[in-house]
Amino acid sequence: MRPKIYLFGDSITEYSFAEGGWGAALTNHFSRRVDVVLRGFSGYNTRWALKVIDKAFPPASAAGSGGDEAEAEAPLAVTVFFGANDACLPDQYGAYQHVPVDEYKQNLRSIFSFFKRRWPKTHVVLITPPPIDEAARLLNPYGEIKLGLPERTNEAAGSYAIACLSVASECQTPAIDLWTKMQQIPGWQTAFLCDGLHLTERGNRIVFEEVVAKFEEQGLRLETLPADFPLFTDIDPNDPLQAFET
């Protein structure tokens, strides 16, 4: 069975298989070696993620598999990319999505623990929320603007990014500081964000590159992942079927 990588997150993950998306780029990168499986849920925060995680990632035993088979079905890695919705301001129209930062940290710990209990050898990579372009959020609101203020601020997103990195350090798992990484580039607001929150093609490219780099640090490199079934170049033109008998 071809191994899997799961992408678990909110809309920035759900949209990652759109044209130019970071999930689609990962699928292309690991073509024929790994199946990249999308588990993105637009608008979700970590509180809601915990409500669906059991059904989104059912145990192998649910299909009658034994322990050995369950271990064989463990994914190589999982990315956990939440926080943009948790960081919605509690006094704006996105208040129902808001999760206090301390609860956010505990929810991330619970998500990490869930995966490690289910698949102890699976690599779990946490990704911080991206920065927020507040001016663009005012031009692209999802609800009624109150007092001329956006429903998200870059400062709040930064607080959740710090919290995400803190949990990663505590759990001794890799993390990608997307909030800081993007702001190191002048003009990041329009270069990487299309509406002050979601990613442009360049923004998706940064996520893709950062995820691949973290995977490689964990030993998940193309050269160590075998391609499944005979390669076209390995098929003998004089005896094509022989390649499928070994």
C-alpha cells in the first residue's frame, strides 16, 4: 500500500488543492511515492477540529484490522494547520470562531496526542497561522464590520503563532513559523495574501517549501521513498511483462 501524508487544518488547508495550492504541489512532489490526503475544514478552529478528529481519522480497527495492519496503515506524516480562526477577535462578527489562546494551546496538545496515540511513529508538523493584512480584511469581510475594525488583527495572529510554537517545543515536534517567515519579505501583504488571510500562489509556494523542508529534516526525502510498481524506464522492451513478475 502506498504510504500517506495527511493535511489537517482549516480553509488554508482545504483550499490547498486549488490551482497553485500547496497541497497540490505536495501531491506533485511526492508523485507515485506518497498519497497526499486532504482533511481541510473551512472556518474550523481547534475546538471544532477536536469534535471531528475521530471521524476524520478513523482507526484501522474500525474495519476489522489487526495491530500489525493498523501500524502498516499509519501515515508518514500529518500537518496540523489551525489558528487563523481561533484568533478571530471575540468582539467582532467572527466571535463564534474565537478560541482563547490558552484553550488553543491545550487543543493543539490534544490534537498532537491524538495522532501520537494512534500512530506513534508518524511525524506531526504544526504550522502557525499566517500574518494578517488588516486593511485587506476590511475590504474582504465575511460579516458586518463593527466600529470600522477587522475581525482579525496581525497582533492577535502573532499571539497564536507564538502559542503554536510553544506547543511544538513542549511536544518536541517540528513546527513552521509561517507568521514570521512571511513578514520577512517586503510587500508580504499582497505578495502572499489574496484577501488579507488566504494565500496567493506565492504564499502557497512558501508553505509548500517549508513543509517539504521540515519533512526532509525528518528523513522524508524523495530518494528514500520508493516509487511503486515498475518504472517505465525499467521495463524491458523485448519482454515487457517480465518486469511485473519480480
